[in-house]
Amino acid sequence: IRNKLQGKVLIEMDKKHAALMEQVGSGILQAARAEERELDRQLANMENVDEDTFESLRQRRKLELQKKMRLEQDWRQLGHGNYMEMHDTKEFFLAAKKSSRVVVHFYRGVTPRCEIVDAHFAKLAHDHVETRFLKIDAEKSPFLVEKLGIIMLPTIILIKDGKTEHSIIGFDEFGGTDDFSTQDVAYVLSQHGLCNFEGDRSEEISNSNSVSGLNHMRMERIKSGEYDDFSDDDL
């Protein structure tokens, strides 16, 4: 009966959900396929799976996929999925309030390490639609630089539910080296609740730090300021 039920689900998924799955972004699609493989594995390990039980599992999976698709559509309407530059202070504050998870790179165009951050964030924006990735030219945004207490570049501001959660200054949290991986960045962001990442990169980052040490002195200083959270007055 188990083989018969597994054959049935493959047929039903092909007929009922193929068109739906094609509309899903790459990250959500990969997650959905992983869930399917996990459920198939669980079914294969079950000795007795009746048709009612299987139908309940299939419906639950369908609802979960539909929920993820709606979430992704909402995120993309807010600008998620692309690494974008904010040119207007008000535009930035609105973006920070509309999205529950926002990662902002304050950069200077002639700084090589800012270009390294750009490369990683372009990949992460595509792969982690649940988070909005933005960049702001620090020299053109003195108000934000002062308000957020940015004194070195690159600085990455993590915003969660409209409030500044953490600041990543330089590359020390990524291993203190210029050749850290995009996975290292995703892992660090996930530790602050700013993106979904499964896996542990702490050992790799720790090993890099033990070799390279601190890199703060190699960053560019801009100006001092007072760290603060956002308020409705900023709008």
C-alpha cells in the first residue's frame, strides 16, 4: 500500500501543483522541494500509512507551500529579492518600517571592502527573499551617518521590526579577512535573526579570526555620531 500511495502523490503533485511551483522563486522552490523529499522519506519509513493519513499530510504540505508563496509575493512587492540603493532618507525610513528584516550597507564608492560587501549582498538578496538588502552612500547621507553612529566603513546596520538590532563594523564578525564566503555572511546575519540559514559556520569564522586578527585599522573613518533607533518623527 505504501508504494501505491507514493505513486499517487507523485501523480497528484504533477497535475495539481506543477504550475503553482513554477511561479515560486528559486529560494522558496528549493525549500519546497526539500520539504517534499523529507516527507517522502518519512512516508517511506512508515510501516503503515493509510490513505486518510497521507491525504492529511498532503493537504498540510499544500497549505504550507501556498503560505510561503504568498509571503514571497508580499516581500517582492516591497522590493525584496534585489540589492537596491536608497537615495532618499525618507525612502530609507519607509523601507525600514515596511519590512520586518532589513540589512543596510553604508559604503563609500572608492572603498574596495565595500565592493566586497556589495558582491555578497547581491547574492544574498537573490537567495534570501525574506530579508531586504539595501545600500546607502555614507558621504551623501550625513543625517543617517550621524543618527546611526557610523564612524567606519563598511558598516552594516541590521534592522529588525523597525529598530536597529546590531551594527557590523568591518569584517571581524566574518572572520577578519577579505575572502570570507557568502555563507559566512548569511550565518552571521542569521545569528541576529536577520535571515534564515541552516548550518554552523562558527568554526570556519573562528579559524579565520585566529589567523587574520582584527582589521578595524584598515577601514576608513568618516565621522562620529550618536547611535539611535528609528522613530515616527523620522518620517
